[in-house]
Amino acid sequence: MGDYISKSKNNNNLSFKVEKIMKELNNLYTLRVFEDRDPYRVLIRTILSQRTKDANTDKATNQLFSKYKDIHEVADAPIEDIEKLVKSAGFFRVKANRIKEVSHIILDYYGGIVPNNMKELLELPGVGRKTANCVLVFAFQEPAIPVDTHVHRIPNRWGIVNTKTPEKTEEELMKIVPKNLWIDMNDLIVQFGQTICRPLNPLCEECPIADLCDYYNTNFL
């Protein structure tokens, strides 16, 4: 019983810490809207974003949808053309094939409508938990926590979690982070990770939430 009470108290303390951090990040950054929250475009964008930088994702997504406007046109497009359009995203042959395959499955089995639940999203080829969570958050505004490299790295630096894998990070964050903060969390942390809390040489001396960060308090004080 004592261990349960202690763990519950610790989670409450961490939740309060997260709320303070998220408030500061909300003051720093403007939340973005991707692909006008169109579920199909968000899904394709997220598939293209795998293992590449945002600038490459932006370029590949814009080139693809500049030529092929919707799921029907993408599904009918020659695979060689899709490969050329998304080449900047890297692994372009794999990604082009996934895009074609996913497009046909959504048309054939879901009436052209992207599923809005984790179970069915995970059944799509090339869709893991991060991609599924991105679709839930950025297309459907459903509470979820997409864990990419930033969302895995930075809460570990803050000392909110102590995890080795993105899957475990998602699991722990869902226990700690108040649910009303889930939708905004990925975008705010990603922007923070790109500008201040970088993987190498983080700008700790410029960070407005350094006093809440275990990494800073351990290495700079």
C-alpha cells in the first residue's frame, strides 16, 4: 500500500512538472496545422516523414500533392512517378510502394475514408504506433502522444521518464501527462527539440525551462 501511495504521489509531482513545462512551451511556440487536418494527407505525410528531416518531408509531400490531388489520383498514379516526386524523403522506393498500397487498401476496404482508431490504423502497411498516433492527433484531434526522436529524448532529459524505447516512453507519458495536454505535446516538443533542446549541443543556457530540467541541473549547476 505504501509503495502505491509513493508511486501515485511521484506521478502527481511529475504531472505538475509537465503542466509547467507545457505552459512555457505554449508561450514559446505556435501550434501548427498539417495538411489542413485532411486525414489522408496527414497519413501520407507521416509515412514520408519516417527517418528523414522535416524539410525533406515538406518537399516530398508538396510535390506529391501538387500533381496528384487526392487518394484516387495517387492510387492510379504510376509508381515510377510517385518515386520521383517523393525522392527527397529518402527510402523513396519503399515509401512510394507503401503509399500506393495504403491508398488502395483505404479505397477498397474503407470506402476511401482513413480509419480514425488505433486498431485499424495499425493494420495498414507501414503504419506503426507513431504514425497512427500522428494521424489521430493531427487529423482527428484525438488525444494521443506520438513519440518520435524528440518526444523520446527530451522527456528523458527532463527527468519525467527513464526509458530506453519510444514504445516505453509513450506508455510512461500516458501515465503521467494530463490527457488534456496530449494533443499539443508532440508538436511543442518537436519545435523545442529543433530549436533549443537539440540532440547535440543543446542550448541549455538559453532554455527558458532549464530550472525544470534534470539534465541541466545535473550538468550545469
